[in-house]
Amino acid sequence: MGKASDKMIPDCDVIVVGSGFAGIYALREARRRGFHVRGFEKAPDVGGTWYWNSYPGARCDVASYYYAYFFDREVVRQWNWSNVCAGQEEIQRYLRFAAEHCGIVDLISFNTTVRSATYSDDTGLWAVETLAKETLAKETGANETVLCRYLILAIGALSEPKTPDIEGVQNFAGEMYFTSYWPKDKVVDFRGKRVGVIGTGSSGVQVIPEVAKVARDVHVFQRTANYVVPTLAGPMNPAIVSSLRENPDAVRGKLRQTYGGNQPLNIGKHRFHELDEAGRLAALERAWEGHYVALAFWDAHLPEANAAISDFVRGKIRELVRDPRTAHRLVPWDHPLGGKRVCQSDIYFQTFNEPNVKLVCLRETPIESVTRDGITTSAETIPLDVIIYATGFDAMSGPVLAIDITGMNGLSMKQAWADGPMNYLGTMVNGFPNLFLPSSAMSPSVFSNMATLAEQQIDFIFDTVSWLEERGSARIHPRADSQKRWREETLQSAKRRPGALTTKSWYSGANVPGKPRVFMVYCGGFKRYHDACSAEVEGGFPSYELLPPAVST
Ligand code: NAP
């Protein structure tokens, strides 16, 4: 049991899986702190989510000023963003630039998937089994089992695409694409084609207007109508850029003191109850025009403020879409703003005014099956040349469970998480010593700026590792009661967020049939989360169990 390998000596100190924001920084930190480190990445290049999600229109909706690294002055000073909302290609190029600047690219084995990770109770080592892409394996025999003392799975929260739960997907004879896995080896040409897009979350909302610009016709298959608000896109403000460049360390520190690991570019000046009806409406209009409607009031998180903002956005949808029946169907009625991830676009609703775009409301006419020639709903068969699936991800726990992970006493992660993910401070799991899961469940995650979170979590992880090294390579894992407490705190924080627990969303696993329903995002705010991590480091990890160094290490 728990015997991963007969080898007693590790091949390296640290293994980092994944090379997105967290992975690149983890590799850099491991090397800077003097560890022998290796990286594995299933893509042929760095970027993580920003490598794979290269569909037309993909761009970030957190301002590029802050959706970036701050650990290295030169990275901050040398990089120039072209827009406040950088596009996918630019962000991927930025991550490549940062990786090259840090000199960590050569540490990564690309085109290599990690299949399993097995902990040995005898040696205290993790055996990481990799599978190189077939072609590479033929050339180099590159499939390996590598032993390490610390394992960091920087594999992202939204990297395991959800298998479409629709009958007949494979029967379709036309072209089929997934926003989460957009082809790299060809330019997809929609000109003159009949395209169906399934899904109207953040990815669908971005891809639909781009496809509609060129396709012969577009059918949008919408199950749940979503809130879509104006983006922050526009030219960079040179004054903000130079202020960030002056002292990146200070910016980094300040971001960690905020609620969302981010500095909103604008926020309503007034509290909701300070204003009368007319004042609220004026504040909402200002915020809509100023592209910060979700923060139209200083206390926008209050249920009554949230309800007013939700209503206001519903009204805007009715104004923007000419056909009243289509507008009515595009209005989200079953959840408040923020219950699902708020989408951003300046052109989404207007797209439905184009003659080649048709909304198919799946609440009225559900999809029955995908057929050889198109999609059949309960009302009609729609012939299509192309189907785009913007159907989302098996979020948070999905990427972790896609790897066959076995911890102490032969306990698998699938067993440990049978009732949904459990961890402490979003990074470590009881029974899985020295295994770290940045960007996974129970951290501020997508309610925060993921770039700020990546740096903060990797710093926390390496502070943990350094603390262990000072104690002779000991091993650590959180106590079961600590992670129970943390799950409860995550749940309590969600109760204070409008719509969090009443909306069916991927935040709670409700988008994947059969997935345990556990709210997976910590809503207590970045500062509070960061303080809790710092308290562990400063207090000598009181919520963890320290295991003695294994004999061999
Ligand atoms: P998503 O938010 O989960 O949206 C998936 C969409 O597909 C939903 O509209 C869903 O409908 C629909 N769907 C799923 N299965 C379906 C089925 N069987 N039949 C019909 N419709 C189905 O996924 P996403 O749009 O890829 O976004 C995921 C997350 O990635 C976002 O929330 C965000 O955090 C991140 N993201 C960010 C950006 C950005 O920064 N700009 C861009 C893209 C993605 P229901 O709602 O009814 O389930």
C-alpha cells in the first residue's frame, strides 16, 4: 500500500505540472530558492488556459493593468499591453515572454500529460507518471516515472472541458469545435457556413458575435440567459502604467489587501441606501456608461443593491435587442447578477439584431439530439455545417480528478473527494502530504484576479516548503478538522453572496450531471484568505500535521 516505487532517492526536489500563470511562477520560485525542479505541460507551449482557449473573440475581462505578474520589475517594465482587456493571443505571448525572461522554459517537458501521482508511505516521495504525446514518445522514449519530494499541480481551475451531455454529438458529419480546445493547426473559416453555437457563458458570449460577423447564419442554443455587461476594453492609460512600473512590489502588496486581488478601475461613490430612486437610477446609468455596472454602488454586494443592479441590466437588454420576443428570452430571470459568472461584451446583445442570427431558447424547445446534419430540438431540425460547443468545464475538482492521485495508506483522491472537494486554504489535502493544488477549489479563485492569486498561492506554497526544509525535509498535510473548518467557512462566506447558493452554476458543480454539489469558491475575500495563509506561516502551521522526514530523504 502506498508503495509507489522501489527507488529511495528522488529524481528532483519539486515537480510542477502546468505552465499557466501559477506554473511559470512556481518553476521560477523553485529554481530561485535552489531546488532541483522539473515541469510537465501537456500543451506544446506555455500559457495554460490562455494556450487552449484560442477561439475567436477570446479575451480577458480583468484589466490588463492588474491581470499580470508583479514579482519581477523587468517583466512589469518591459511588457506593453495593447488594450485594457488583452486578447488571448497577447496574453499567451506575455506568458511566453515571462517564462523566457525567468529562464524556466528549458525546465519544462512539453507535450507531456501527467497520468498519475502516487505517494509512498515508505519513502515520502511522489512518483509522477507521465505520458508524452505518441510522436514524441517514439522519438525519445519520453514516458517517464519521476520521483520528487514536493508536487505542485498548477493545472488550473478551468482546464478540464466538460463532456457535452447531449445525445448524438459524435453523429454530426460537419465540423465540430470546442471553445476550450480550439484548433491550432488551421484557421477555422466560417464564411458562408451555417453555424450552431451551444452555450452562452463567458466563452459563448465572446465567440458568438465574432462568428456572426462572417457566417451565413448562426443559431445560438441558449439554455440559461446570462447577464452580459460592457467590457473595460480600450486604450491603456499611460499614467496608470507608469505608476505600476514605479514600484511593482508595492502594487503586489496592495492587491493582496483588496477583496478581489484587483483594483477596480471605477466603483460607485454612494451607498445604496444613501440614494433615492432617481439617485440610484443616475448611479446605475453612470456605471453602465463607465463600464462598472456590477459595482454601481459602494455596497453593491447588499442583496437589495444587487437586485437593483440585476433589474437595471435586464432593462438594458430589452433596450439593446430590437425584437421584443428575442429580448425577453435573453433576459436572465432565474438568478441574480453574480449567481453565475457575469459575462462581458460590448456587442453580444446587438448581435441578435443581425438578420443572420437566431436565438433558440432551449427552455422552450430543448435539444433532443445532435444528428448527422444538424441539431434537432423538440420543435424542429436545424441543418448546420458547423457546431461550436461553448459548454464549459468540469471546474475546480475536474482537473485534479483527471489525474490518478494516490496519497497516504493507498487513499485515492477520488475516494477522498467522493462527496466533493475537501482541502485546507485551497491548497493542500489531508492524507496527501507535500502535494499542492494552487487554483483549485476553496480558494478565492474566480472571484478574484487569478494572476494575483497565482503569485500569492505559489508564495504561500514555497513558504511552506522552505519551512519544511528548515526542519530536515519533513512532510506536511492539513489536519482533517482544519479542512472541515475551511469547507464550513467557505460555505458561510457563500451565504453572504447574492445568488451563490441558489443558482445552478459551475461554482457548485451543478453544470456536470452527477457531480457532488459543493460550493467551491471562497467568497470571504482575497485579503482575508491571504491573512489566513500568512497566519499559518507565521504561527508554524498550527492547522497541519507535521510528519517526520522519511528515512531515505
Ligand atoms: P460556462 O460558463 O459553464 O457556460 C457553459 C454554457 O454552456 C452555459 O450557457 C450552459 O448552460 C451551456 N451548456 C452546457 N451544457 C449544455 C447542454 N447540454 N445543453 C445546452 N447548453 C449547455 O462555460 P464558459 O463559457 O466556457 O466559461 C467558464 C468560465 O471560464 C467562466 O465562468 C469564466 O470564469 C472563465 N472564462 C473567462 C473569460 C474571460 O475572462 N473573458 C472567457 C471565457 C471563460 P447553463 O448555464 O444552462 O448550464
